[in-house]
Amino acid sequence: MSVPLLSAKGLTVRHGQLTALHGIDLDLAPGEVFAVVGANGAGKSTLLRTLAGLHPPGGRIRLEDVDITGLSPHERVRRGLVMVPEGRRLFRSLSVAENILLGTVCGRRGGWDLDRVLELFPWMRDRRRERVDHLSGGEQQQVAIGRALVANPRVLLLDEISLGLAPVVVRQIYRTLPTLLEGDTSILLVEQDVRQALRAASRFQCLLEGRTTLAGRPGDHTAEEVEAAYFGFAGTATA
Amino acid sequence: MTEMATREGAADESPAAPSQVSGVRIRRSTRSSRLAIAPALIVLAVLAYLPFLFAQDTTNTMVNFFILLVLGMTWNVLAGYAGLVSVGQQAFLGAGAYSVLWLAQQGMDPLAALPVAAVFCGVVAIPVSWLVFRLRGGYFAIGTWAVAEVFALVTIRSSALGGGTGTNLPGLDGYDPVTLGALTYWAALAIAVLTLLGSYLMLRSRVGLALTAVRDDDHAAEGVGVRPAGAKRVVYLLAAIGAGAAGGVLAISQLNVQADNVYGVQWAAYMIFVVLIGGIGTLEGPIIGTIVFFILQQTLASHGAWYLILVGLVAVVMALWSPRGLWGIAERFGVHLFPVGYRVVHPEESQS
């Protein structure tokens, strides 16, 4: 790989006595979808929150070959590192449109704007003035994605976008991923739904208890290998 | 943010984005807000002319009205938009009153000292914010109250500022009572109008949207690039400036400053009352709440404890029946005099 768009070296995160991440390395190439999979408590969300600047890490994080380890979350958003958080985390007293516009507060200029988000998710046109707590889980997830898109991310961090959603809604959301890659965006997604994640990603990394247990391309590993790395049943394999 | 900053600029309605794929636009005003502009200007003109129409007793009452209105509006922005439920804004009310007193003792005209006192309160709020922003929720509320008590205790220890018994405000001998009453009234009116305009402009700006996000979920707001601490600090400083200016007017209107009065926790109760009655999280709410409070006060003050019981009862009934306050009822019918939200309008809607 040439210079990665986003790279993390030796990321270590501690929550008090507990070490949530043990020296994780990760490289994201321009224009790729990269999946981080793992069971509950594997450290996936901690990894994403650390990349977004919400946890201070040990190790280094570089975006477009610039060290951003010490940058605050809003400075990272300004540089194009934008997260769709687990559980959507929408702002309940704001309307659909206001939630999306909030993404422009610190975001970059670029091809994504409110118009384009309304084109991507046409249902929002008629419901743009509704408060977001009136929406279904899938609709809320799409608002959260729209909010991140108008910040014109270089790297879009998607945290458990399938969580709590019906399979048909999850498929619908995953179908939009190729559109999100248009322009210069790359996607780093974190998922418990391994099958869905590996279908969407060109490369993946499996975490277990804060350590990488498997990494590579989805086609390079059997389902058994992935399962073993996911649950820690058997010996670990490294790509 | 640059896109949104452009949208917030000169035009009330502007393109949502440069690409204009489908041409949606952002509209900030509502029909009711546009209709309210002319009546609001007439009310303002009448209020400005009031000292020529009524006796000084009336204008003195109106000064107290404006002081409470300013406190209510600033507390509303703090609690209703930034989620900072402070019980200690009287710290800045007192600091403003004592700043005017100290500046007058140094030979400055008390009326000219008002802006200086307001800015001083803003400066004092910076280190105080570092302290109290370490606390959250109920701890923040109690912490701000403790800060107000510390301010009072420190002030009482200064004999130059009158100690515990207070002292008269010097520097006003040159004014005849009628002129002084009118000038105090206009100062109070100007501060109230500036506070309302300042709050409106701030809440219409990106800070307003960011504040609402922070109030709803500060961690999520941080995740989308908002700086929760920065947004909250801006509001806290502005609220301190408003409360400081109100305290300065209070000192001038009462012609003396006493710590028990200006630092009293009853001010916090009044602020909370007018905001809850009128409607928290709306700019119109504190105006309605202050009017209701003054009507109750003027009609029931002679009934002693019954007045306080009734005021408390009104607050309880409103909290149970209409948590969004009296203005919340008006909002159900789509009435917004000071709209701060973003309304996305389709081209076909613009044409209709």
C-alpha cells in the first residue's frame, strides 16, 4: 500500500485498570471500505472513538501522513475524520434537517450538502421538519449518516450501523455505502454483523479482547477461521 | 461551517448549498415572526417614551421588570439552550452592583460605570467557569450557588464596600430625581433590548445550533465536531455580562448596595420561576414569564404569604400541565416571534 489515508500504530487505550486496546495497528487506503469486526467488548467502538479523538490513546494516529494523535475531536472533523456513532446519538430536540445541518458546523467544504443528502434519502424531503425522536431506528440511522456526510469526510467512521435494526433496513443502509465512497471518502466500519461487514469491505480486521486476532481480505479466510478469531475458540491466525 | 456562516449572513432565506441540485433553501423566519416586527417596534417606541407619560413610581416598577427580564433571558439561554442549570447567577448580579459602587467611589458616574461593570463580570466569569464546568448536573447547580455565597462573603469582609450592612451609592447627587429615574429606566430598557437581541443573534448563529446539540447530548455533539466546553463558556460569559449589567442598574435604582439583597438566592428563584412559567428554551418564554410574575406580584403583594404560596402553586401547575410553559401553548399553533431554527424549504413551497 502507498501512503495510507489513515494509519494507527500501537494504539493502546486504558479505562482505569482495564486495557481496552493492546497496541492495535491499522491502515486504511484511499477509497476503500475497511471493516473491524468482533464480539461485544472486543474493543471495536473504543478503537473508533479513539480514532475520532474521544479517548486519549497510547500510540500514534496519522491522517494523510499528518500526526493527529493530539488533536481534539473538532479538529479531526475539520480535517475530515467524521464518525457516525453507535446508537445514532441524534439531537432529539432538533428536526431532521437541523440534525443534518449540524454536520456542517465543523465540517469541510465539498460535494456533500443537504440537497445531496435529501437525494440520497428521499423520504427525508417530506419529513425534514419532524423531530428525530419520531423516526424509526433505520430512519434515524440515515439521518446520522447524512449528518456525517455534510461534513464531507475523508474518512467516515461507522460504528455499529446495523445495531437494533431489522435485516431489511440494514441491507438498505449497506446499499448506500458505494454512494458514500464517491469523491475521496474512505469508510472504516465497525460491526458485530460479520457477514454484512465482510460483504461490504475490501479488507477487515478482527478484534478479540482488544487484540487483533485476524486481518486480511474477506476472500482469503474461511468462515471457520473468521469464527475462531471472532470468538477465540481456536488458535489465532494472522493474515 | 463556512457554508452555514454564509447562510446566516445577510439573507433570511438562502440556498442550502452551492450545488443547488434540487434547490432547497434554508428559511429562518416564520410568518408570525415577520408579522411581529412592526408591533414589536411600536411596543419598543412606547416603552422608550414611557418616562414622559407616567410618574416615576411606574418607571421604577418597570426598571425592576427589566432587571428580572434580563436575568430570566440570560438564565433561559444558560439552562434552556446550554443545559447549564445555574442557581448562582446572583453572583454576577452582585458583582455588577458592587462594581458600579466601587467605580462610583473612585469618581466615575454610576451610569457610565454600567458597561464597565458588565464587562468586569464577563472577565470574572472566565475563572469561575473553569471551576464550575468541572461539575455536572446537580453538582453544577450547587457549585454555582456556592460561588455566589463566596462572592457575598468576600464582599461583606470589605468595609470600603459597606461590609454586611451595605452602603449608599455615591455620584448621583448631580441628577434631579426625575431625570435620574428616566435615565435609569432607559438604561434598564437598553440592557433588556440588547440582551434580547444578543440572545436572538447568538441562538440564530452556529453557536445556537451547537448549544442545542450540547444540551441534548454533549458527547455526541463533540463527535460531530462541536466544542461543548467552548460553546458553554461563551454562553456563561454572556449570561454573566447580562446579570452584571442588571446588577449595576439595580444598584442605581435602589441608590444603595447591600450584599444580602444583591447576592440573595431569591434572585435565582425568580429567574427560574419566570423561565419555567413562560417557557424554557424559547426566547419568548422569559418575556411572558416576567409579565405573569409582575402581574402576580403587583396584584397579590399585599396578601403576604399568600402571594408566595400562589406563585409557587402557579409554578407547580405549569410544570405539571405545560412543561414547555405558556409560550409552549402558543408554539403548538405554530407561533414563533423569535425563530432560531432552520426551516428547509422546497422550490415549489417558495413559489406557493
